Amino acid sequence: MASYALNTDINGKIAADANSLNNLKYAARDNSPESIKAAAVQFEALMINMMLKSMRDATPKESMFDSEQSRTFLSMLDQQLSQQMAARGTGLADMLARQLQGRLTSVPPEALDSLAGSPEHPPLNPGLAAGNTSQPLPTNAHEFVQQMRRHAEAASQDSGIPAHLMLGQAALETGWGKRQITGTDGTASHNLFGIKAGPSWKGKTVEALTTEYINGMPQKRIETFRAYDSYADSFRDFANMMRNNPRYGNVMENTGSAASYAQAMQEAGYATDPQYASKLRRVIENISAA
């Protein structure tokens, strides 16, 4: 993924597959203004897409032409329009590229290497990026674990899922609490596990930008997520989903080890990241060793 060209070819393919950390890493290593510019254009496209979606949401929908199919088509159209508008340029990408070029000249590639991972689930630290699971937890990780431990233990008592497994998954999903899901308007969700709000969910929701892997490629999308009143509610809902949803029956049968649990999670389709199992295992093992 060293090349970060924006795909707006004559076939109209949509390429919202921003993996900005990896791109910045390659840009720093290769000193490539083209890569920085492409990343900035992709970010501009994402912002335009969010703006278009907000405009659609503000438009009255009670008409004979409103349907799930028409909304899906409009969403695809907005993604395409955002790519084309960003390719022509509104000025945001140029400003962002200048800022990134100035910062990358003073940031060694090794510093970005230690952060490289998927946009949703980066490694914990340089040691883990190299596959070493015995590295100490970073400071913010200790704070996150201490803050969430009692909630995990309470959910563990009700569900039977070991607390350290849930702590590890919450840590992975939120980057040790640093990248928690908030709505596009800044609304807190207290959603530590990235659980989306499907048709059966009757509670509060927020819309947020997230990364999904489609055919192995990361794509940025705005999705609707469940929202809770507290972190305790988030742990409780996650544990209930694991216990009551047949989809995760094999997960509940493999809580004896981090590796088995993580692999069962990936096989159940909990996340689209093809490296989710290995990342989850490393996080859980890091917590257990602390």
C-alpha cells in the first residue's frame, strides 16, 4: 500500500480506502509529496461525503420515491460525488498537505512505524508491532484497564466471559480509550466494542466514521452504532450479545485462552479486519502479562 493513488477512473470506481497511518509512514520514509497529497485528497473526500450525508439527512423523506433502495443508491452516489469533488479540489487537501509535509520533515519514519496497523486496530506499541507480546503496557493503557476493570468484572460474573478477554477487546476497539466512538456531532456513545445498531436495536445511536474491510481493502464509511448511558452498560450489552446470539456460540466455547477466543471471534465475523484475531490475541496477552 505504498502507493496511495486516488481511484476515480472512467469506470467510476469508488475508492474510500483510506489507511492514513500507513500512508504517512511510507510518505515519511520515501519523502513522497505525491503520497501526502493523495492522503490529503482522500481526507477531503471523506469530509465532503459527511457533508453530503448531513444534507441528505436534513431533507424531508416522506415521498413516494423514498425507500431503502433509493437511500442505498443515494449513499453510493454521494460517495462517488465526494471523490470527484475532492479530485477537482476545494482547497482543503492543499492546506492539509502543506501541514503534513511540514510535520513529516521532523518526524522520523521509525516513530510512525511503531503506530502502523489498521486504522481501527493499531498495535499497542513498537514491541507488539514486531510480534513481541512481553512489552509493558503504555501509561494510557494502565489507566484504561484500571478505569474499566470493575465494569468488566461485573459483566464477567453475569456472563462467564473472563474479564481480561473483554478488557482486551475493549482496548483494541478503542485504542486503549483514545479513539472512542463519538457521533459526528461530538455525542459520546460509551460504546467500547464497536457494536453497530441493527434493526433490532431500540436504544440510542450515534453515527460515526469507521473503517470496514471490503475484499481485504480498508474503506471509510459512516455507520450507525449503539450508544449507552455508561461504560458499564457497554460491557453488559457486549456480554449479553456474546451469550445470547447463536452467531457467537463458538466464541463462548473458546474462552479458555486468548488465542482460541480471538480466532473464534474472527471466524464469527465480529470484525472485517483480516488481522483481527492476531491483534486481539496480542492485546489480551499483553493485559494478562501486566
